[in-house]
Amino acid sequence: MKIEGMGGVELSKVEEERASELHKRAIIVDGLAIKPIHLDEPKYFDELVKGGVTAANFCTAGIEWDRPLADFLSSVKETESAIKKVEDNPDKMLLVTQADDVRRAKREGKVGVIIGFQDGKPIENQIAYLRIFHRLGVRIMMLVENEQNMIGGGCAELVDPGLTFYGKEVLAEMNRIGMLVDLCHCGDRTKMEAIELSKDPVIFSHINPRSFCDTPRNATDEAMKALAEKGGVMGLSLWPVLIRLDYAKGGMPTLKDLMDQVDYTVDLMGIDHVGFGWDTNEKTIDVEGLVSYIVERWRKLRPGLYGYNWPKSCEGGPVGAERRSKYINITRALVSRGYSDQEIEKLLGGNFLRIFQRVWK
């Protein structure tokens, strides 16, 4: 059978059966989903279920672009709202605060909801706020999101000063309480310093190799190697602008393009350090004001950071994996590339689960 968007690559009947069974039994962890406010959006939630997602990091919790309240108060409100939505849907959702919750979600056929922050701004300049959010259930925090904050430098800034003294304190406290450090949108210097100073493994939840797509938003080979040496995991993103920089020249990326980056990343980092962090929004819901606002803002301030000439409607994945309901196509593609069952289970979610087991206390 041919897989849409894979450039004519075919699976035999035996390979298709193998991919189907493997996808059903694997623990599938999405390194980054969209805001928890969409948990009760049927179209979006159905995409997760149809795709077989076991657990997802809803890592844009805590970000309010128009800042109607203080960062801390706004983030408490959104965190509590996300938890309530999970509690109101116990037949479909399960709040994840430890690794065993992911395993339980798989056993019970539910979607595990991991609450994360895609910026360190919610804790403002108070270490105590970090502990409060951990008690509420937040288990992942990205230190910086694009622009510099009190913790360190962002990938969108022209100059990255690295971690501040406060940022080093935040990192140490995250290690102490068991909150996973995410470095995706950090500047290069901030990434490297955090990897070096962290006592625990850290992650890039949703990022791609810069050698394939040359934007500061993606990771250098140096950072990828350092992350692997620390024991961390890099989640490859399916967002088209991180797979190919210029839509006008190359057209929409395909699943084959993504698999080329998977092969490269595995060769560079090792099979134990690679996963997937979708980082795109489904075309089935209205996401204007979330991603489009951010992307268009930074394309004006720093052209090329989020790609050139991309249509505003491009919030899905590459051709062949446009939505999470097509997650099985990733498994099929990995089978076609010759990965073993054990390796595929690691890539789909096993590697992220190992980090959760290690870091979450």
C-alpha cells in the first residue's frame, strides 16, 4: 500500500499489519499539544483519540498573549481550568503527574493530560510560585518562549545573554522538586548553559535540526549532541515551518521530509534520545489568535524565524500527517524506514516516558 505524502514509498501487507499492531500497543506521547482550553473541543479531542495518543504535554498553559492579569494569577486560573476539564471528563481524560499515570492512561484507554508552561513568565520573579504550580500539577516548564525573560534569552532575540542568576536558581529548583526542564524556544547560549547546569536530563519538546531548516527556532547539532549526552530527549516537530523554511520554494513538506530528519537525528543523538512533539494545531478548529498571532508578530520583527511565505492557514502537519488522527502514518513511515519494533516504541513515546520516570518525583 502507498502512504499519502511519502513519495511513493509502499508497505507490504505484512508491514502494514505490523505497523497497525505496533501502533495499538505502543505508548504514544505527544511532546507538545495546544492550549488546554481546547480539551473540551470535540473535534480536537477526537483527533487525539483517533490518533491513538496516550498522553500529551499541553505546554501552552499559562500563556495569555494580551496579559489581562498578572502572569502568575492568569496562569493559576488557566491551570485550574485545565484540571477541572480533566476532572469533568474522567471517562476520557486522566491528569498526569507521574510516569505511572501515563501507563494507566494506556491501560484504561484514556488521554493523559500533562500540564506544562511554554514560558517561565508565570512564575514572575518568585521561586515560591514554581513550587505552587508544581503542587497544582504542572510538570513541565519551558524556561523561555521566544523573547528574553528574567530566566534567560529566547531564540527570537538578536542577542542571547544566557541564563541569569535567577534563571540558574529556577533551574536548580526545578531539579529539586521534579519539574521537567524544556528548552525549545530558548536562545542557543541559554540552551547550552541549562543543559550543562541541570542535574537531571532536559528536553526539547518540539524542535527540529537546524542543519535541515536554518532558523534560530531549531536546534544546532552541538545542542542536540549535548542534550543526548545529558540523557535528554528531543521531540521532532511536525509543524511545516520547522521542517522547511520556505513554502514558496519547496511547497508543503511531506512525511518523507520529516522521516529524513528522524534518520538524521537518530544517527546524531542515538535511538534513546528522539521522540515527537507535534507542535501544530488541527485544521479542524479555529486557532487564530494563538499561533498565527505569534508567528506573524515575529515574522515582522525577525523575518525567517518562523519561515517565509507560509499561508496563515498552515497550522497542520506535513502532507501525510496533517492531523493527529493520522498519527499511525508516523508508525507506518518508521516501519518503512527499517526501524525495529523496540526502536519504534521508543520513538513514539518510550523515550519521553523514561525521562518522566527519571525526573518527576
